[in-house]
Amino acid sequence: MAIVSRMNMLALIMMSAFLTGCVKKVENLDLLKNNSKTVIRFATGSGNLPLNFGIKKGFFAEQGIDLKIVALAGGPASVTAAASGEADFGGVGSPILVGIAAGVPITIVASPPHAAQNFVLISKPQYKSFAELKGKTVSPGNVGGGSSDAFITIAKAKGFKSSDFQVINTGTSANSLAALQAGRVEAIIEPEVTGVKAELEGFGKILEHAVDYFGHYQHSFIFATNRFIKEKPEAVRAFLVAYRKTLEYIKAHPEEAIKFAVTELQQDEKPYTKVYQKEIPKWNTTGKVDFEGTDNAIKILKELGDIAPDVQITAKQIVNEQFLTK
């Protein structure tokens, strides 16, 4: 199947912003205005543990925040939600940097607790090396997304390019996993939990970890729209206070948080537990952004063609940490 060409992120975002129904509205705006707490619409995946757990425990409500999760598939959609006025905050990977470079009015205000690349290359069990996948059908995800960038970066390090493979997009993580299990594809790029599930069930193996190929690189961020920052700066601060309290509680009570994810967020118990029992103790709860890692990310995204080479942005220009607690 022909490889999809890389699209200009600005055109994609601004086009999507004007399409009706591109993002699900969480509530009527009149209801939002009448809410006694400050409503924050946060664009992210539906299974975001800290946000959902913090809502459940009441940490955001304690700070006067009524947090509404706008559940979306993929980083580009979260940036589009901000561009179209459907979200006030968001938390995704490299599309945030791409969006800012393209002129989307958002600013990075913090880091999630795990900000590195968490994508892994999952192949069918018989493959022993990346080179064996040459000419085979693979699904690296949406063009311009973090998983696609991960595949291209791994391939480049191994001496290959995307055109050396039959690239298709199988869609969601569940669809990608089903495609691998059914033999429609030989490999996929997904978060580590998906790779562990494939290994536990015997139909896949983690062949490569993307983090091994990106060097000093920050992948994920938390952003707020410039408009929200200007109009409600204290709400930005309150959100980050509640977010940090949530992270610190999860680090102190990982079993409770993992149980919540399995029962309330319908996460697959065995792979989720295996990954998060290892990951949670390493969480950085300060919210501080790695400026050097962010600058390196911008450099890599320019090399990948996601950011135009003539765009001059640095971490100091696009990150505002004034709302973080000391």
C-alpha cells in the first residue's frame, strides 16, 4: 500500500478546527458558565490515569476545578481541539511542539510524570531483528504522530527508510493489536502496555523500544491555551496544584491507583499492572520541563519534517513554568 506523505500540521489543524463535529463537545457553554467551579476541558486519551484518578479522589474539586476530560484519539486531535476552542488544556506528545511551531496559540505549562518516548515496536514472535521486517506490512500509526515518528527514527538508525516497508494505518491501539494478532500486519508501534499484552498472550514481542533511539528527548507535555492563561491564570495554577497532589498520592498508593485503572478505566489488568508497577515509582511529580530535552525534540522534529526548518522556536519561548508550585 502506498505510503502517505507527511502533511503540514498547520493546514491539518486549521482545517480540522473548522470542520463541524471534529471534536465532541463535553457540555453546553451556558452550563459551563453557570458552574460554581472553574471548568477546565482537558484534551487527552480516555485512559489518562492521573486525571481520572484525581477527579475520583476529589483533588481537582478541592482546588475549585471542575475537570472535564475531552477524550480523543491521538496527539494531533488534542492540538486541534485547542485550536478550535473545544479544549482549554491538553496532554500529548510531539504534536504539541508541531502545533506551536505551526502557530496554534498554546503554551506548555508542565510535564506529565513520564515524559519520555513510551512507544515500542511490536512484531510477530518469529522476528529476531528489525531488518527482517524489510518489505513487510507494518502499522506505525498516524502520519505526524509520535508513533509514526518513532518508527521512522528507529528505521533510520537501522539504515532503512519508510519506503522500505509496506506501511498502513490500522487506526486505534485496539485495531492495531487485532491486526497483528490476525496476521494482517507483521509489526505495529504502540505504547508499552500494548506490547506487554501481546507478549503475555503469545502473539507478539517487543522488538525495539523507541526511547533507545531518541537520545536526550522530551516527548510529552501539558499545555494550556493562551486565551485560558490570560483569562484565568489562577485556575492554571490551581490545576497544577491538584495535578501534583494526585501524582504524589499515586506514587504513595500505586496499588490503589492501578486497581482504579483496571476497574474504572477498563485497563487490561496483567499488562497494565506489570508496566505501571515498574513505571509509577520513577514518576517525576514536580511538573518541571526538561528544556534541553525539549530543544532536542524540536531539532529531531525538524529532521523528521514535522516542523519546518526555518521555524525558529526554543523551549524558553514556548514553556511557561510560573504556575508550578515550588
